[in-house]
Amino acid sequence: MLEVYIWFYTGCTLVIVGSLATVIGPGVKDPLVRTLNTEIPAVGLSLIFLTYNSTIALLTFIAATSIITLILLRTIVRLEEMGAEL
Amino acid sequence: MILVPDVVSPVVVAIYSPAVFVGIIVALIGLFGISIEKNDLQVLILTDIVGVAMLIIVAAVGTDLAESLVLPGLVVELAEILAICEILMSREMRKTGKSVALIPTPLNFDMEVLQTAPVFIAVILVIYGAFLSGFTGGAIAGGGILFYVMSLTVRGVPSDLWEGIAGASGIAWCLWITGFLVLFVFPSYWLLGLMLAAFGVFIKVAFKAGLIGVMNREEFRKE
């Protein structure tokens, strides 16, 4: 079995790199790219939850993240169809 | 110096400070992004990052307390994003005068599998959820109920059972609270309290589907 800390520190790295990518990454002026970039810290946070054995928190987090991504993507598409400035 | 009870595992204690540190760094990155961004939608997406930072700091506690604090945090974040998206869109609708439907294509299928499969899948999910009980069971059974009612709506059959479901959800909530009261006031009846709480929260979470249904009804009505 691999060391527990590997998962924790991989999660931390993913969270930090992912949040940097969301804030100043390439092409984030496009809200679609920015929304997809938020998935990277989400995966990192899932690994951190996994380290702490927070099963129910992990389950709820995955469900909530997928719903949030759905809502945000649909909002972006609807705003673009209305011709809003993004 | 940090005071730690003996019951906390050494693994959790060892990664406490790095976790809090990472949480603070990520929060600063997210807030920096929000401060330099002008567009409202972009700011809304960036609040996701700050939410992740909040969850890391909560998870760093590493006990059941963390798990119970993560759930309301997530639900509040979800509700907040839903509300702000709605506000952004209605503002834009008022500005441009155009309106765009929630579902891109009209939902009117007439397929055989939609009449036979949903009943079977819903029954299996509800039975499995009742067997699990508690929060997880409620989520699974709720998924089954939601799937069934959604497939009714997609087929064009009117489904008006949402109000009743919302009422039952409220009653189950009272059951849950009664279970907790029993646990504290009459500790000798702990099994009764446990069962009340487990099945109260099962029904409550399962019928949360009603909430989504009430929102969807308005959207599906206008075909």
C-alpha cells in the first residue's frame, strides 16, 4: 500500500496548481475555459477528502460539483445566446 | 503549540498544518482573482475556488465534525450559485428583452423504453435506499423518485405529486428532530431514537427531490 501522505500532497499540489490555472491560466477570458479549469482543484480536494476518510463529504462534494458545473455551463450558454458580454 | 486529544490519529495531526496552509494559499489566490476581475459571471466562477479553500480548512479538522460541517457548506454554495446565476440571467433578459429557454430542445420523446425502464430502475433504487437508510440511502432513493417523475414529465404525462411530497418531507424532518431529542432526554431508549433519526433523515433526503420538481414544473410547462 502506498503512503497516505502521497495522496494528500498530490491533492494539495493539484488544488494550488488548479486554482492558479483558473485565475491566471491561458485563455481564462473565456468563461467556458475557466469553468472547466475549476475541475482541477475539485479533483485535488477530492483526494484530500479521501485522505481524511470523509466518504459522505466526498460523495456530496462530487454530486454538488457536477450540479454546479451543469448550472454554470448552462448559464454561460444562455447568456451567450442572449448576446451578453462575457 | 496545538492541543490535540489522544483519540485523533497521528496521521491527521501530521497533515493539519500543511492542510490549513494550503487552504489559506488557495483562498488568497482565489480572492486575488476576484479582485482583478470585472465581469460578474467570471467572479461567480472564481468564488468556486474560494469555496474549495473553505472546504480544505474544514476538512483539516479530520474528524466526524469536519464531515458534518462540509455538507451544509456545499449545500449553501450550491444554493448561492443557483440564485446568482438566476439573477444574472434575469438581469440580462431585462436588458436585451430576449429570453432563452432552460432546456435547449423541446422534450417530447415517445419511446417504449421510457415507459418500462423508469419504473423498474426507480423501484430498485428505492428498495436499495430503504435498505441502506440514513443520508446515503435517502440520496439513492431520492434519485430513484426523481428519475421516475422526470421520465413521466418527459413523456408528457402530468405529474402533480410534488406538493404532497414536500409535506411528507417536513413531517420526516420532525421525526428526525424527535429522534435526536429521544437520544438526549431518554438515553435508555437509544435504539428508538437511532431508528427515528435514521429513517427520518432517509425520508427527508429522499423527498428533497420534491424541491427540484417544484422548480422544474414551471420550466417544463411552457413547451
